[in-house]
Amino acid sequence: MQALRRLLPPLRRMRRLMAPASAADALKWLKEGNARFVSGEQRFEPKNARVLELAQGQNPYAVVLGCSDSRVPVETIFDADPGHIFVVRVAGNFLNADNLGSIEYGVAVLKSKLILVLGHTKCGAVTAAVDSAKDGIAQPGHIQNLVTAIMPAAEATRHVPGDWLANAVNENVRRNVLAMTAESTVIAGAVESRGVEVAGAVYYIHTGIVHFR
């Protein structure tokens, strides 16, 4: 145990203790981490250096509602260590009762300062919703539940100029940002009393850049 403790880099210990003081700082950390990821200047450390630290508990500074797409590994694209981001994932990055409960836990119990709804370009779930709106294409099994949840964003962008899929991805993020406080008194209360913020972003899979809304 003592040997493992000695593996903890002093700078990393400081970073673990020096949590961002506000939602604005948390958002700044995510932006800086994505910039390091895009530039190829990630901060690496042996994973066993975090084992002892994380065994004592977690203190994530942000909650991210992201897509299940394997091309969007949330901690990686923000160059974040384990324990820094509380990640909730579902294909199409939309809210439902179960993942809303997980997000509420991150805010109410873990005291995360920021909630980020993270969509991404070329999203398969949003593509399926656009295809359904366009041609009435249905998906097998429970996959259709994903389409149904995202369909309002697809319908809302049907006549918007530009690329329908890209517009639907952005609209889906926008709607779920608004739904966070509209559907959760826990989150709305945290925003009102503790300065928690809800933000949206889209990850561009061909560049690695996260564009914040």
C-alpha cells in the first residue's frame, strides 16, 4: 500500500485536490483537455497511480451525457483522468428517466459543477431518426425506441437550410440541454442555488475538435 502511494505523482495529487471552483472553470478544463487531445499533447500517467486515490471516493468536476458511439471516448477526447468526469452514455445522447437519475446523482451527491450534453457528427442514432422522418424507415427491436426519442429533433430541422443530419445533431443537443432543468427539479435547483451550469457541445469525429454551443 505504501509503495502504491509513492507512485502517485505530486502534481497529480494537487490536481485531484484542486477541483475547479465554478462551472465556468469546469468548462475551461474540458476545453483545455480537448485542445491537448487535438494537438497530441495529452498528459499520460500509469493507471495504477490512480488506484489508491480513486478507492477513497470520486469527485468528478463534470457530468457528460454522451453517445454510446465507440468513436467518442469521453475521457480520452477531454484528456481527463479516471475520476474526473462522470460519464452517462446512450446512443443518441438523449435524456430518459434512467440516465436522468444518474445525472442527478452526479450533481446532487458527487457535487459536479457542470453538465455537458455531448453530441457528435455522423451520429448513427440521429441518422436513423432522420431516415425515419424522411422515408418512414423503422428499426428492429428496441432500436426504434432510440429513433422515437430523437425524432422531435429530426422533425424540427426538416426544413432548416443546410445539412439535415448536422442540423438534427445540433438540435438534439439543444433540446436535451433545455430538458435537463425542465424535467429535473434536482438539476434546476442546483443551477439556481449552487451555480451548476448545463452546456451543449458537438464532437467532430473527423478532426477530434469539440465545438461548444
